Amino acid sequence: MSIDVLQAKIRKLKTPIMVGLDPVAELIPPALLEASFQEKGCDLNGLAHAYLRFCTDLLDALKGVVPAVKVQSACFEALGHAGVAAMEEVLAYAAKLKYYVLLETMRTDVGHIAAVSAQSLFGGVQVGDRSFLPYPCDGIVLNGYLGSDGIKPYLPWLQGENPKNLFVVVKSSNRSSAEVQDLISGDRIIHTAMADLTLRWSTDLFGKCGYGEVGAVVGGLAPRAIQNLRKRYDTLFFLVPGYGAQGGVAKHASYAFDRFGHGAIVSASRSVIGAWKQEEYAGLNHQAAAVAAVEKMKRQLETYVTVL
Amino acid sequence: MSIDVLQAKIRKLKTPIMVGLDPVAELIPPALLEASFQEKGCDLNGLAHAYLRFCTDLLDALKGVVPAVKVQSACFEALGHAGVAAMEEVLAYAAKLKYYVLLETMRTDVGHIAAVSAQSLFGGVQVGDRSFLPYPCDGIVLNGYLGSDGIKPYLPWLQGENPKNLFVVVKSSNRSSAEVQDLISGDRIIHTAMADLTLRWSTDLFGKCGYGEVGAVVGGLAPRAIQNLRKRYDTLFFLVPGYGAQGGVAKHASYAFDRFGHGAIVSASRSVIGAWKQEEYAGLNHQAAAVAAVEKMKRQLETYVTVL
């Protein structure tokens, strides 16, 4: 099961950290950017090539340091087809380096459109007698607000050979997430209604580690929500974003873990990939700074969480 | 204002119909598919080229017949970068033919990632001293469940020169939409909480037609919800999907309009673009069948709605 693969990779490195690859021009070292423009042109192709080089550099540096990466599709899609081509290469490179690779598509479709996406992301697109998989990944992040019709098309691929998994946004990491997600309905908060659905979608799809193949995204800025959700849903694997740049802290993130330090992974993006711009890491290049930022985050988490 | 442009185009043709371009291989005539494979290869490039030709054929045929088209990004993105390149061409072609062009991105991001998408979709990506707009469109469809942080980054572009607009999913057209969207919270249904937010996001952004620049997607399979929402939100422009293939009917869709036949547009995808496969249109090619299917839909709607 895919969730077992993720949990095993975390246990091997004793590091429940996922690095988010969310490239934007401001986070790329000027020399790297300039070289890409020289090589491919000062346009979307050049910028996409810079994204590719920046991300593969980081993947090289973080190999054996973190078990998992999250690729933010919005950043690549923002550059049009050149960006998407770069994203395909980044995903393939991350898979080659044996990371657990999560693709943050953040799509919300239903019915036959969700089926089209599921086929492309997990099953492969059939053309003639060949099958093409443009976005190799181990799992994706989805928004389940539209209901089961948006999730069910993905479920067949959560088992069998080469299984995938899903993370559904239960409680997002932004300040205004309360506007809808924290409304009360009967004896439930809306985001727990989403957690209930997430658990239901996992039915019969549990890994040996005890967690379901459909995990939940639970924002690091909502410590109370993390605590309540962990208590109530002891079989949902949690992805906790918002660490670092967004203000999430180790203590709050630690609420997501069980007493073995399992069942959760904490993601950080800008604070790691843009570490080279921080005074703290002055003199280090983007690769060394990213590793140093992860090591620091690791020490912070270890104060509260020990992965057994 | 962009919503005025949409309303004016609808009034000009007296047809509140938007055709959804959701290409999938099964809906493309075999001869067209074969020709594309011959020209570009029997792979994702060939299939993407078939999508492009199929969509531009339909755009040619429907010019002057419908005022607006909706491009489903999931279908194109499913083919990887080749699909995205085809989508860029389809969007540009639709804009050239003067359609109102809605891009159904169905993304849900927040904060700086939403800002990245907004910049790309509406503002343009700055590289050196040039700006690139990979996805030319008049508006996009978003999921607002994550709260204002996911919508606000788009708002600056809803005014000024070349303004855009947004459609936020309030009540989706799928059967399981009730699982979260119809839960009761206090005196509100969750989807009305989303409608309240949608209205708030429109503040100070109203067109001369009286409708806000941030519209609402209200599924055609929920007639009661359409009626209630129209009564309660007389300034929200409604996009009603689910007509035709998904089972929505003219009478139910008509509840979305005001007494002048304004304030709403009904979208149909498969029932129009795949009309050539229906027995009813046997002998017609995909272009003629699509026009015939739209004319039929137009007559059905005219029984209940007259656009003044």
C-alpha cells in the first residue's frame, strides 16, 4: 500500500518532513535564472527551465535527508505548457531519486471530469496500444468539498500493483479557512464532516501501518483543530502544511502524530527552498541552505516528536 | 466590466448558452483522430492535436450561435504539456472569434500560491521586461471552500482596463454535492454560506447590468437550490452547468434567470460537442450536430426564458 511506503520512508530517515517544491522566480538564485535565460531565452521557456534546474538541484541536495517532496502544480502551470513540461521532468526526477512524490493538484472536479484526471494521474492515458503517464507521482492532494463524486473515480488506483494515495483538504492552513470549514452543523464542525467523508473513502483501504490510503490535509496554523482531529480520527494520516514561512510551529505540528511518531508528515516549502535568501544561511548556496533549513526544522520537530 | 460584456453578448444573440469544451478521445470523430495521429504521432502530441482541431472546428461552427464557451482545463491537462499547449491555442482562438471565454480551472489554492495563479491567469507572468499571458480568458471558475485567502488575490483584476471575472462554485451539479454543501449551519445551508461569501467578494464590483463580477456556479440538478438562491441573491450572476448529458432540464435552469431573462447562463458540454454520436443527429458531422444540439437547447430554454 502506498501509505505504507510513505510511512516506511519516514521511519527509515526518522524524519517526518516533506519539502514543498513551489518555485517562483523570486526564490531562484539570480545566477541560475540568468543562465537559464541565456540557454533557453528570456521568456516562459527560460523561466520554466530555471524552475526545472532549481528543483532538480534541490532534489539532489535533499536526497537521503527528507523522505518526501510535494510538487505544487500551480507554480508550474502558471508558466503555461513550458512550465508543465518542466513539472513532468521534476516529477520523474523525484521518482528516480526514490522520494515519495506528492503532486499538489488542488483540483476539484466531479464525475467524468474527475475520472479523466484520475486516469491521467494514476492510470495512464491510453493512445492506440500505448499508455502514457505524464505526471508520475505516488499521490495527489485534492479538495473534496464537492462530495464523493469528486473522489470516488480515484479510489480504484489506491490498491493493486503500483498503488497511489490521496490527501483530501480537511482544514486548510490559511487564516480565512474558518469562514466555511469551521462553521458548526449539528454536533460537527464542517471540517470534521469532511474528515468523516475522508475516513469513509478509506474504507477497506488501510495500510499495514494502520492508516488509511486517503489522508487528510490539516493546516499547521490550527493547533486546536489538529488536536481534536487526531483524537477523533486515529486512522487518518495527516499532512500538515504551513510550517515555517506560513507561521506553523513544531509544537503545534506535533499534535498530528501518534505516540510512535507515526501517522503524519509536516511540509515546509518557502522556508526550505528559499533558505538561501535568509540571513541565517548567508554564504550558503540554495542547495546547502535548503539542507541546513531542513536540519533545523528536524531538530525543532525532534523536541516534540520521536519517530520510532 | 467583464460581467457586462458577458451579459451584452448574451443579449445580442438572445441565447443564454455557454458551450463547454471538454474534449475526450471518445467524443472526437475517428477520422479527425486518425488524421491527427498521422500528422503528429500516435501519442499524447497526436491526441492533443486532435483536441485542438476538434475544439477549433466547434468554435468555428458555433460562432454567432452561442455567446460564450467554457474550456475545461482538466481535459487538456490530462495530456501533459502537449495538452496544455493545445489549450492555450484553443483559448486564444476562442478570444479571436470574440466569444466570452471562461476557463474552468477548478483550482483551490490560498495565499501566495493563489496569487501566482491569479498573476498568470489575469495579470500576466513578467519575465525580464516582457509579460506573458499563457491562458487568455475573460474569467475562471474557482472553488472558494478554503475561504477568502483563495479568492482575494484575483480581485484586483476584476476592474481596470481589460477586466476579468470569477465564478465560484456555490452548489455543484453532482448528486453527492449534498454531503457537505447542503449541511445546515445555524439558519444557513453551507452552500448559502458560500453564496454569502461570493456576494461579499463582489462588494464594489458590480457591472452596469446590476450583477456582481464574482458569479456563482449553481448546478442544474438542484432546482430547489436554484430557486432559493435566485430569490435570496438577486445580484449574483449564475452559471448553471449540468444541462443535457448530466440530466439538467430547461425548466429547472430557468429558475436561475431574473424576469428580464438576465443574470444567468446555462452550460452544456457533452450533449453539444458529442452530439454527432447521437442517433438524433445521424448523418451530421460534429460541427453541424453541435449547432443542431444548441438550436434544440435554445428552443427548450425559450419555452421558459426570454432574454430581453
